[in-house]
Amino acid sequence: MEGLTDYLNSFTIPGLLLIGLIVIFGFYFGRNMRFIRLPSIIGYMLFGVILGPSFLNLLNSNLQEQLSFITEIALGFVALSIGLELKFSALRKFGVGIIYVIFAESFGAFIVVFLGSYLLTRNLSLALIFASIAPASAPAGTVAVIQEYKAKGSLTKALYTVVGFDDGLGIIIFGFAAAIVRVVLLSETGVVSENFWLMMLYPFKEIILSLLLGGIIATIFSLLARKMRSAEDILILTIGFILASNGICKVFNLSLILTNMVFGMIVVNTQSHSLLQKIHDRLPLVMPLFFILFFTLAGANLYLNALPSLGILGIVYILTRSGGLIAGAKIGAIVGKAEDKIRKYLGLGILSQAGVAIGLALIVKHEFKGLGKIVEVVNGSNITSGDKLGAIVITTVTATCIFFEIIGPVLTKIGLKKAGEINKDLRK
């Protein structure tokens, strides 16, 4: 095995060939997960682990960096799809009660994870980053269970609303936490060109400009899309706007997730049903391709040799995130005077975590690279506290996402079943 690994390390594989192999073999890895009743993304991530540094090293750090644009494109599609589910009418049906739930479960997860991580590591930066990633959920896992079992009812509608909006709130929380961590890392080397409060203004600027950009893009898209009759033409236009949006975000250092989410949210709340139906009919045709590439690349970031030393931290993150989300959802539902089954079972349906969380972890890895003091030297290269932070976060979050993607859909099904909202013919 060691000889094979050495040979593969010295072998240069063309980028297009590698992408093609990822799509083909990743597809079959994901498809075979159905035989053990697991989501397809677990197969994609496992395939990424095999291709990554932990095994074959075909997807080494250099190649991952070169293919990072794929991650950005995939996140753009994920963010748009979330935005397209955020109808204001859904919020009005629940009243202010659902807002209490969204804020309580998001900040509940943030607070509990922060306390648990900090008590374990005594590392403020690490605790803040883990806490800010904790609120992000994976709507795909929850929605897949709802659709598979044809669930209907108030809990089902609440789940649709919460798993959409809490990602937006989670991104905002992450923006402020990342700004604080950047100040901490810069202060370690004495290279803080601006004071703390000025640095804290950056998230506000990023959020406001991202909202503004998302609104502008949605307006231009809507004006052009209204004149189109073909669903294929609208799909091409949608893809073009996502790519353009991501490019503008990269130039001005804005949040591509927040921008594309606002893009989708404005479109779904302002455009005709026929236009939205064409988007919903065609968008799912291209997203699976990006999911295969995205989750395979995410799996390649999982360094198995680092897992033993991070085991306790991973367990603490799993327990504190689960406890914070479930308790926060219950408290929010009680304060918001939601019905009894929402109080009892909503928390079980929001534990899935994957795409957005891994995307935020990748942002940590890229944004904090080279920041902070030098903590060790490996093969002549200086490893900073920012590098170390990025490695720990991406490894732990990717590993725990595998757990949450397995247990999340299972608990969602249990919650819906106990609430009596699963189709009677599909309860087995």
C-alpha cells in the first residue's frame, strides 16, 4: 500500500480526467449507499476520503486548492436553493412564534457549543469558530425525509421554514465570530493595523453589501427571465447569474452564500408561479453534479490520522450542538406559544449538518491561512495558529457531519412519526 501511495504521489493526473473520475465513481459510491439506507452524500464523502491525503492522495492539498472554484459554485447553488424555499407567506402562517424558534435554536447551539469547546480546549478562537458553525443545518437531509415519507402537518411546515432561515442567521453569526477570531490571530503577532471595533464593522459591511448585491442580481434576473418561455433558457440564465454572483462576491470579499440566498428569496417572493415552477423543475437537474464534486472534495479534507487526537473535541461538538439545538428549539417554541408537537419534536428534525457547515469550515481554512503566530515547523514550512485552526476545524466538522448526516434523517423520521405526520402507508 505504501508503494502504491508513493507512486500515486509522483503521478500527475490531468484535472479534467480527475473531475470526470470523481463524477463517475462518486456517483456509484453515492448510489450504493441506498443499500444500507444512508444518504448519497455519505458515499461521496467516503470516496473523497479515499482520494484524499489519508489514502491515495490523488486529491492532495494543491489540487484541492485548484479545484476550490467547484466548492464556490456548489455553495452558490445550495444558497440559491435555500433562498427559493424562503417564502414570507410561510413565516406569516406561523406568526412571530417561528421567529422565536429560529433565534432560540441558533443561539442555543452557539452558546452551548462555545461553552463546551472553550472549557475543553481553553482556546477562544477555536471555541468561537465551532460555536458559529453549529447553527448551520442541512435542509437537504430534512427535506428528503419529508418528501420520502410524504409528511404533512404543522411540524412539517415548521421544519421547512426553520431549516431554511436558520442557515441565513447562522451565516450572520459566523461573520461576526470570524471577524473576532481574525483580530485575535493578528494580535498574536502584533500586526493589528486597525482597532477591534473597526474590525467588527467588517461583518456589517459584508452583510449589507451582500444583501444589496443579492437584491440587484434578483432584480436584473427577474426582468430578463420574465421574457423567457423556455425552462431550459431560464436554467441557463440562472446558472449564469449564480456564476456572475460568485465572481462579484470574490472580487469584493462578500458572502456568496448570503448573496445567492437573498437572490433566491427575492425571486420566490416576487415572481409568478409559472416562472418559479420552471426554475424548480430544471435546477434539480444540475445540482446533483455539483453535490458529487462538492462532497467528494469535502471528504478529501478529512485527515483520518488526525481523528484520534480530535476524538474528544468531536464528541463534545456533537453533544453540545445536539443539546443546544434541541433545547433552544423547545424554549423558542414555548416562548412563541407553538403547539405541543412542535415543542416536543422540532429539535429532532434540525440536526442534519453538511453543505453549509463544511463550506464555512473551508472558508476558515482559506481565510485564516498564514495568520497568527508560528506554532511549529513541518518540512521547512512554518505552521501558524491560523493554519492549525483551519486544519482542526475542517477535520472535525467534516467528521461530525458524517455522524449528523446519518443520525439527522433518522431522528427527523422519528419526530415526524411521533407527531403523526408521516403517511400511514409509509410508517415502517
